[in-house]
Amino acid sequence: MPLSSPCHGTDAAEWNDFYGATVDVGGELRLEDTAKLYPGSDLKNGGSVKFSAGRFTLAEGATVYGKSYGWGHLQYASGNSGIGPGGSPGASTGGGAYGGWGGGAGQNKKTYGDKKNPTQPGSEGARSSGSRTGGYGAGLFHIKVAGRAQIDGSIAMDGGDAIGAQGTGGSGGAVNLSCMTLRGTGTITATGGSGAKDAGYGGCGGGGRIAIRAANTNDFTGTVTAYGGENGFAYKNAATEGSVYWKLQKGLRLIVR
């Protein structure tokens, strides 16, 4: 089920959090077994879909998949900068940035977004020359659940890996989840994309942003990570981890990193 719609301005100075589409499920949004939901963002302007539901169930084996569904070029020319507020500059070896820096010989430090309320997808790595093509940024999964969220499958908002020789990785995307009760044993990731490892040019993408707010109880025992991607060949300037924010309205747990 691929979904995307334009919402953001095309001027890099005017990235905002307006949504071009909303999906409102009055009852339960439920993904069973091997079902996949693709919350794609518009490649050119980052337009994304905002979901709301009475309950949300992601069963074991089911996936919300946003790898390479953020900002990115449809066509490349030599020296293209990556698209998005954290896109790598042209002729750069750095990966895309979001919550964390893009890695590479020239680290990309263009972080953006609100760690408590991320509303934008991930940014693209640069294409410096020739076939050095940047991976797309990851998408945004933004959902407001009135009741219980049960997550036993995977939510994977991971940056795209380098495309072709000597490319850079796209940044991780974002997960923005609010609910009354959170349960499950699944995985939630916003990892940066890997850089090419063939000739020493490909930096990796920075980690994305994850924000989770449970107003009542949090019985989730799975894993939540926003790591930087794996670095390309020979580079020691690794991408940095993005942000993970947890908040319980009733309780003591508040983690920001």
C-alpha cells in the first residue's frame, strides 16, 4: 500500500510540516502476517501522509517500510546536491543528515527537525561526480492512535544505501507515534543508509528521528534505534546517531538522546 502526497514548499528555506494528505481510520488500522505499508513521501518536496486511528496493530511479520521513501532525485546530473534540508552539498563525500550527521571525509552537519515532534522525512546523500550517486532519504511514519498501539512487527524508516559506485547514503527518516497505551516486542528503526565501499568516496547517512509518546502505559519491550549508517570504504568519519525521544504522561520515563 504505497502512499505519498506533496505538502512542503520547494524552497529549501521553507521546509515545513504541512501535510498534503491524511488517512483517518475510525476503528483499527491492522497489518497482519507479511503485510507491508509504504508511507512514501514526495521525492521533490518531502510531502508526507499523516495517519490517525482508534487502534493500531502491527503483527509479527508485518512491516511499515520507509527505506528510500524520503527526499531524492528522479534524475541525476554530475555534482547534484542531495535534496532535503539535510541533503549533502554537491561534490561532497558526506551522506545525508537528519537527527545525526552524515559520515564521510567531509561530514555533513546539516541536522534539522524537532526531536520531540519530527514531521519531515530523511534527506538524500550527494552525487559528487560521475557515477557517485546518493541514496534517497527515508520516509516519515507519523501516526496518532487514540487507544492502544500494539507493535510486534517492524517499523523501518531507514535511509537508502548508495546507488552505484562511490555514492553516499541517505539519512534515516522519522517515526512520530502517539498513543494511549503502547505494547509489543517489535522493532522501530531510523538508521542511515550505507555508503559505497568500492573506492573510498561513499560516506554514510546520519540517523533519523524517533519520537514516541504514550499517555497511559508503556509495555513495549522491543528495540528502538536511530543509528548512523555503515561508512564507505576507507573513511573514519562515521555518521552519528540520530535522536530517540520517549515520553510517558503518567509515569517516570522520559528519555531524550
